[in-house]
Amino acid sequence: MTVTMPPPISRRMAKLDIIKVPDPLLRKVSTPVERVDDDLRRFLDDMLETMYEAPGIGLAAVQVAQPIRAIVMDIAKGEDEPKSPIAMINPEIVELGSEMRLHEEGCLSIPEVYAELERPASALVRYIDREGRRQEMRCEGLLATVLQHEVDHLDGKLFIDYLGRLKRDMIIKKFKKQKALASS
Ligand SMILES: [Zn+2]
């Protein structure tokens, strides 16, 4: 990530492969990003493209097999609402609200599994933006939920970890079995 090439005139964004449980990479703690350059910006664009196509409202870099501390989010709904992509580098949640919010969560790395989870309804996050500037954002409601879900990914944590051991193990077992069937 040190060679900076001039960007091609019209570069098509690339869709990346999303890894799924039980891929052990999903349990890895992602490493901080040390420099914000064109390669990283291109990668963030590819992550957004991948997220929109999935479709999803949040994606962490580790989900496309790059264990670095970067996430993208967009909670705008449907075609009629304009896109509002957010990319955060090295996000750090510095404050969580005391009020809780219930939301049925899913994850692009755990297809077709949904569960209601309670998380703080607001969060203050510090991060580096795609221009390399330090930023701070107060996230509320759905954005607060997505933010916490994605930052968890950077620490190797999945939303099913909140469900209790029995339920979590059942879900992982199901995916292991699917994987075994697919490769046999
Ligand atoms: Zn997820």
C-alpha cells in the first residue's frame, strides 16, 4: 500500500467477496490503518460497492478478508432516498448512551440469520475520514446500531455472540455443516 499510481480515467469499481462464518478471519482483531492514500480510498469505494450490491447497510474490511480497521455504512433506504455513504478509518467509540434500542440484526457474513439485539441507542465515535482528517460523529438510532455492529467486527466479535452460547454454537454448527456439504 505504498506505491501511489495515478488513478485511471474511468475506473470501474470492483465487487469484493464477502467471507462467511465459520471463516476464522472473522475472529481476528483488525489492525489500525497507518496511512490514508489512494489505494485505501479505492478499497473503501470497493467496500461500498460490495455493500450496496449485497445489499447491506454496513460492512467491515475484515468481511472482505482485509483485517484492517475500516468500516463503511449507509442507512439510506431504497431507491428514492439519496445515498449517504459513510466511511470510517480507525473508528473508536468513545461514549455510549444509557438508553437502549432494540433492532433485528443480520450480518452479510452470517446469511439468513436474524436476531433482536439491544444496544445503546446513541454512540459518539472518533475516526479518520477518507481525506485523512480526524472526525467525531454522534450516531443515533439505526446508525448507532450499525456502527456498534461494524466496530465489533474489527474486534473479531459477531452479533450472534450476544445471543448466548447455546444459540451461537447452534448457528455456527449449521454453517460448518453447510460448508462441509458444499465442499464434499
Ligand atoms: Zn456483520
